[in-house]
Amino acid sequence: MSSECKGKSSWPELVGVKGKTAEATIERENSLVDAIIVDEGSSVITDFRCDRVWVWVNSDGYVTKVPIIG
């Protein structure tokens, strides 16, 4: 699905990084997306969008999943 979206679509290098740092990096590397920090276990909307990246963080604020467009 992400192939239909413009710009970088996946950030595996950000797993283990602080959420705020990941958010800034994602938005700098692809200005077409809004990175949204989400706590593990939270519910999110499941519709696919090219302008959104969920940044999943643990209770310490570190990224736990590869952030991808969606």
C-alpha cells in the first residue's frame, strides 16, 4: 500500500529511539506526513492514509515498532 504514497514510507532505524526524536526525524525526512506518537496498547483508527505515521512507544517513551506510513 505504501508504494502509492510519496516520499520515504518506513523508518526501521528508529526502533529504540525516543518517540519525540523519531517524530521529528520522520517529519523532516518526509514533509508530507504527520508523525503521531501512540502509547503501546492504545487503539487507533485503522484507515490507511498517506499523510500519517503512527509512532508506537513504550512506557519509557521509546519506539517499539517500525514506523510506517498508514
